[in-house]
Amino acid sequence: MMDFSFSDDEKTVAELARKILSEKVTPERLKDFELSEAAIDTEVWQALADSSLLGVAISEEHGGMDLGFLALSLLCQEVGRTVAPVPVFASLVLGGMPLARFGSDSEQAEWLPKVAKGETILTAALTELESSDPLLPRTRAEKSVEGFKLYGQKSLVPAGAQASRILIPAMTDEGSLILAWVEPGMQGLRIEEQSASDRQAYALIELDGVAVTNADLLGGLEGGEARLSWLVDCSTAALCSIQLGVIERALEMTSEYGNERVQFDRPIGSFQAFHQRAADAYIMVESLRLCTQEAIWLISKEKSALDSATVAKYWAAEGAQFTAFACQHLHGGIGIDVDYPLHRYFIWATQLEHALGSAPHQLDKLGLRIAQSGMPDF
């Protein structure tokens, strides 16, 4: 018999994350946060650091818990359930994971303990306006005497204005791919905060001849394509985990509202039309859960998750959109009241729907692979 249950350590991570985030990230706190000019809730971020959750996927040698990507995905899911304004995805997934896997010993020793303690934020710039495929960046890396000079623009970089280091994928003149670390203050680097519908911290990054040396290249000169593919798979699966938390909680809120709201002398949740719409949304949530867990398991076992992550992201877009609309619909007028918390889940679901590619984009990628290599082996 196969056992699909989480380990005791993984359950502990999920329970601790839910306790901290549900207690601290209340609707009232979120409302106050949105009225402020802050980009990150530093008190919540510090609480996660104090509980060692920021080091969940970092080795014990560098101050972490060494529980792997599966445990980190559970933390991401809890962030989604509370729509918490903290850079878990940016610092732990986009920045911390590639550094822990491909970074040199000296890089890891310098940066990973700071990440685990919440003292610094790392991120990666995977999104460009000129390219819809994060595996094919238009950012250029021109060969120089000491290394490369970077030219291009990155958009919607999570926590880009708050990060101490940003990982930049770029194409060389020879057509190979490199991943280079850049830091604020470098000549030719401009970082500008961006606003998005989910009110999270993003940045526009412009690179105009930013000089990097070979020592700044993650994993060296060779094999950049494989490293970027791995990072995109991990990032996609983590986004799906966040989206799972978002729509899971939105549907729970809808169920609670259906039991409380009375119309025609009975709870509206007792009506057949409510049942049907909610049941369809539940199917979407569970479809996303299963596909996401498969992708995360494959990544955790160091197996290819390219197709599984793409399928999961399809459900994180198509299924989440359906669920978000269904929850708004079943709430009626109160669902669009900004004093009621549901609107935040709709906004997050919409933003995550398009992050790293919408549903049609995922189908395009799958279709291209099928045309080139035949049906994937799921």
C-alpha cells in the first residue's frame, strides 16, 4: 500500500505556519497594512524567522531545518491561506533554493544563514515584458574582459526593491544561458517599485551594462539552461501551492457563509444551486491539490517535473479562476465589499493565475511538447 500522508515534521511545519499566520495576519491587520506604505509586514516576517520556518528548506549546516521542498511548499500554502504580505516565495523559493542547490560553499555560508534568520531577502527575476517564456529571456549578457555586461528589463520581480541580491537569467551572444547575481547599487542597475492588483511587493528592474564577473554566475558558465529549467519548475510548483491555499480558504469562507446566511427562512447553503456551484469549485481545488503535490514530489525526488508543473499551473490558472468567481458569486453583494475579506482572495487568485504563464500559455507549452516528443508520461 502506498502512503501519501505527510511526515510528522511536515505536519508540524504546516501546523506551526498556520498558527502563526492565522493569529497574526487577521483581516483587521491586513486592512491597516494596506493603508500604510509598507511593502512587507516585517513583524510577521520576523515571527516566521523566530520560529525557524524561514529555514525550512535550508540545511542545518546553514541554520535551517533541512526538511526539503515539500515542507517549504506547505509553508507557501499557508501564506496563500492568509494572503500574508511576506516574501516567502521570493526569498525562500526564487532566491534561497537555487543558491542552496547550485551556489558555491562560500556563497552558501555567507547568504543562507541570513536568509534563514530573515535578515536578508533574495529573489530572482523570471518575468519579462518582451518574453512570455521564462526559459527564453530577452535579457542579454555581452562578453566583457572580466565577465559579462547585462542589458535588458525584468518586470514584476517579487520583493525586487527589498532584496539584497537578485538572480538574473540572461542569454549570451553565443546563445547559451547564464544566471547572474546582481546587487542594489551596481552601476547601470535601476530598481523601481511596481504596483500590482494583489498589493504585494514587486519591482521593475532595468539593466544597462551592469558588469558581472564569472564569480557572480550561479553554478558557473556551463549548464545555465538546466539550472533555469529547474528553478522555473520549483517556482511554478511553489506558486501553485500558494494558489492552492488561496482558493482552499476562499471556498471554506464560502461554505461558512452559506451556513450562516439565511434567505427564505433557510440557510442559502441548503439550496441545490449553491451545492452545485460549490461542488464544482471543490473539484477544481482538489484537482489543483493533486497536480501540485505530484509536481512537488517529483522535484523533491530530483525527477523531472516539467510536464507536471505545467499541468499544475494550468489548474492554478483555470481552476482557480473558476473557484474565485464561484466564491464571489455565492457570496452575493457582500463578496465585493472591501470591508469583507473575500476580495483579497479574489485579487490574489487573479494575480497568481497569470504569474509565470496563464492557462492558455500552459496549454501551448504542453501542445508544443506533445508535437515534438509525443504524449508526456504523467
